[in-house]
Amino acid sequence: MLVVTDLDRTFWGLDCVAPPAHLEALAELESAGHVVLAATGRRLRNIARLFAMNSLELPAVALDGSIGMDFATKERFHRVAFDPAGLWELLGILDAHGVRPCLYIDDRGNPGGDVVIPENPTSAQAHLEFLEEDAAHALGPADVEADVLELVLTGLSSDLAHRAAKAVHAQALGVARVDEPDPLYRGSRLTVSPPGVSKVSGVEAFCRWTGHLFHFAAVGDGINDLELLDAASISIAITDSHAAQATTPHHLIPPPEDGGWAAVPQLVSS
């Protein structure tokens, strides 16, 4: 069976270190013939560092479904970027609301960076400092208009984040999600993906690439996991998380600090 799991606050906690019991559960699933696919809002470069830190080589759907790569083979199996014309219209709408997002881009595997930061970005300073390692400072939005995979802002007021998300949806220019409170940067986090993109569309792409049936178990906690849990044959949410409250999962498990993911092999096989 295909097992799709979120990473942050699901497979690992805010320290991004997978508990030994979770790694053992992952090995148990793989030895039983199950395939484990990560599905996360993180960027490929960031995932690569965290996978290396945890000695992992999983396939992953990244940026909430915009791109996918098998970290064992380094093959990319999926990519959906904004249409350039739609992107500029979208940036104009966000600018009219007083927000200038960071652009997460497809670096096409080239050296440089996979983040473009505009002039006077609206995101929290701590977020901008975190992105510094992967920022392509020589590039501006016009240089990457065909390669933008997601727009991200953090540390916004809740009212501003929701007004901007509503404006995006009103023009059908993308899929806007507001995650609050942001566990790292406080305030509200606004992400905008290309139209039709979600973790589910990324899983569908993985299934086409591998020949798997679109039949899977899903584990998640956040707003970007809701469609995934709804589409899963077996849905597993983290207790007291947004996903647990907004959906009706088949199973609830404790958060990473309490070793909840260790129960996944039993829940998948039961």
C-alpha cells in the first residue's frame, strides 16, 4: 500500500529530527512492501538537507503538490508552475493588499537558489533570514516568471491573510491557504499554489509515474493536509491538530514528541 505522510509536526517535530521509533516504523512499513511518500509544504533543497540529517531517501511531493522528486534516484516526477500572465495578475492583487510574497521557484537542479525575494518583502524577518541560504539574489520575479511554484508569506495578521486569500480565490488565480498560528514565525502564514494544485494532485502524479493505484493511507496535521486526508482510504490525523478538528479521520495518533507515527504500520495493516 502507498502511505503518504506529512513531515512537520507529523513525522517529526519542530526540531525536524525524526524520533527513533518513527524511523523504525518507516523501516517496518518498507520491509512489509509498503511504499512511503512524503508530502510537505517544504522546498526540495530544504527537504534534501533534512532527509540527509535523518538518513532518509524517500520520494516526496513538495511545496504542497507543485513539484515531486524521488530523493533516492534524484528523478523529478512532477512539476506545476504558475502561468506567467496569471502570476503577474496574482502579484498585482497581493500588492494591492499590501503584501509582497517570497517566490519559491523550480531551480531545475542548477546551483544558485530556489527562492526569489522581492523588494520590500512582507514576510517575517525571521523567515527571510531562514531563506537567506537558498535565496537567488541575482534574480527578480521577471527572471523566473515561468518557474514559480508557490508564493509564501509569514507573520501576517489574520485579517490581512484571509482578505488576501479571498481575493486570490475570487479571481481563480491560485489555491490560497492560511495556516494559523504559524508555529515558527507567529501570526498567520499565507501560501498560494498554482490553480488545481494540492498534495492530492502530487500524489496522483506519483501514482501515474510509478504505476501505483490511487489507493493510499495518509497521515497529516495541517490545513494543507485536508484534501489528502479526505481522499485517503485510511486517514490518520494528529490529535488536537487542525486536520483532526476540520476532518473526520479514521484514526488519531499523538504528536511526534509522543511517538505517534510509530502506530502507523499497525493502523495501515489492520
